[in-house]
Amino acid sequence: MEMIHEAGQYVDTVKRVCEAVGSEVTFRGTVHRVRDMSDFSFVVMRVERGLIQCTFQGDEIGGIKRSDVRDAMVLEVTGAVREEPRAEHGVEVVLSAVKVLGKPYDQLPVPIGKKYMGLSLDVDLPLRPITLRHPRKQAIFRVQGAIADGFAQYMLSQGFTHIHTPKIVVAGAEGGANLFKLDYFGHPAYLAQSPQFHKQYLAGAFGRVFEIGSVYRAERHNTSRHLNEYMGLDFEMAYIDSMYDVMAMETGMLKSVMNYVKEHCAEELALLKADVPEIKEIPTIRFHEAKKIMEEKYGHKSKNRYDLNPDEEVLLCQWAKEEYGSEFVFVTHFPSAKRPFYAMDDKDDPKLALSFDLLFRGLEITTGGQRIHDYQEQMDKLAARKMNAELFESFTMLHKYGMPPHGGLGIGLERLTMQLLGLNNIREASMFPRDMNRLEP
């Protein structure tokens, strides 16, 4: 009987090869591209986090013909490592043994081996299982993974508990028509618009909680900034004094995340020519003051009295950059009428909510604020909005049995990735985007 032991320590293949100059190395990878010369070929192998140049000398190695080696073959290769300044990472492997582990049965539908594939989204997205093999595509999602990892690391360092909330719910956290309805064993149910209710429940139990999870919006938007399924970075914290505590927590988190990404994704950032912002502090402006600046400074007057239009988000970020040198800006005190029923109103002006958005490089990436924690205040707001309180009994149970002052926020991971990397369409920041017209692959 065989016994299974734990896996050995992972070693990055590129690093291992670079450290093996003057000696022999064996590794596995996929042929990224082949360039045939007169009496040898350059075989560039794609490994976990990079490319390794190999040379296949002669017509055959161990029964494998040089002419048979082609893109997308999976190989185990052995060879001597030598310095080669013109090659990727400054080294190449002179092959002495080649073993075929897998082979393609058709020609690749797109030019994976080129520096830039030059594909439109209409071509790229249906072929994502293949196009995600390209180094530039991989770089986007390694950075995105680092954003999520950096977020989790910072939250844990601040005493937050990592939670996982249900995505099938009995009611929408934000109401409205943008809900995906399900038949749940004969009962109506919905895909969660947000983990809002559950993270408030758990803030009451654990004090500080965070989640990285899917969010669903049945919005009929077909724009470069909307998805119908996206990843949310959410946190909720109890025992706050005001929404500014939540904003301060986000500022510290973003500082930490940007440093984490720079530390763990230096090569990917260089490949994508991404500019990671330095965050010292983030300016804050009230909604109505922002509207006034749009009109007085930029001559822009909007008929939207309750929210910022996309062009206003761009102008406001331009203003923050010009005035404060910041690529981020908080907008606070939105009109209460268009903010969720659980948002706390400003005691000095109940027409305004203690709610905020964070804009980054011309796009809203965060919505957050202070929540109502008093039972009667929450019931009164439900009544004022003519909402059936019976539908929210499990939610108002939270308030009925005592809840500390609390608040939190949600960040769209794809939007943050898109803005950080300067991508043109949010679908580029989603591995397998779900929009109005896409359910595959």
C-alpha cells in the first residue's frame, strides 16, 4: 500500500532555472512559440510565471524530432543552463532530453506566441480558456489576485474575521428590479445583490468581518463598466463613531494593497506598464459641493440630483488630481432618497445619508457608509419608504435585540483592477465575464 505525504515546497521554475547557470535542470512547461533556424530551433517554454528560452540543437533529441515540436505541446525538458543576455531573464537552456507529456490536435485559433495578440473582445472572450494562456492576460489576473490577497491580509491584520455569506437569499439587500429570481424548491428566491444583510448580522456577532465573494445584479446595462456578476470586496465594522471610521479603514487598506501588489507583482506591472498610485491621504467632498464644483469650475450642470453621472466622476477625479494630487476622492452625504433603506440619515439634515462613494481615476469603485443600528429608526425608515417590514423580519431582528453603531463598504474587484491597470473595458478584468449576452465559456 502506498502512503501519500504532503507536497514538497513549491519553487518557482523561472527562479530555479535562473539560479542553475552552469548546471543542468529539468522542468515541465508548455511550448509558447518555436522559431526555427538553419540547424537549431528556439523553443520558448511557458511555465507558471514566465517564459524560458530553450535551444533544440540538431534534428532529433531522444527520438523527438525537432520538426515535430510545435506550439501548445506539453514537454518535460532537461538541459544545461547558460547565460544569454538576449533571452528572457538573461538565460537559456540547451536541451539534452525532451519528453512529450501532451500534444494539441489542432492549430491554436489565436496567436498565443505573439507579444500582443491584438484581439477584439468579441474574439477574445469566447476563447478565454485559450487566450488566458497569454502572458499579458495572465498578468492582469495575477495582479487581480494580489489585490484580493492584499485586501484579505490587511483585514486580518486589523482584527477582521473572514466570512462566507449565502448567495441565495429571500430578499434583495438593495431592493429594486435588478434581482435575478430563482425557483427555490417552489419558493421564490434571489441571487444576492450584496452580502449586506449577512455582514451586518455578523458584525453584530464578531465585531469586524470581511468577505470576498460574488455579487449579482440583473441590470440591463451593456457598458464598458458594468457586469451582471462581479467579485465584491466587502467589510463591515462595529463600534464606530461615524462613517469616517469606515473611510479611514479603506484608506489604510488601499495603501496596504497597493504596496502588496507592487511587492508581489513587479514583473506583471512592468509587463502591463501599470502605474500604481502612491496613497498618502484621500480628499473628501460632500455631494452637493461636488455638484457645485462641476458647474462653477467645469461649466457642467447635471439634471441628476441624486447621483453622479459617469462624466462627473471623471471631472471630479480630475479636480482631485489638480487640487490635491490624489487619484482617489471620497464623495459623501448623498441624498437619502436614492440610498438603501439601511443607510443612516444625517441627524443635522435627514435629507442626506451618511453614505459615501470612492472614485478612482474617473470611476466609482466603492459604496459604503454608516448603517442604522437603532430598531425604531430602522422601522420608521421602512415605513417612510412604504416597504413591508414583514419581509425584513430576519434583518430587523438584528436591531431589535441590540446592535452597536456600525458601517462598512463594498468594492468592485473588477473595477478596481480595470482602473489600476488602465484597461478599456471591465470584461478585460473578468476571467469569464457574465453580461447580458454571455453565459459561456
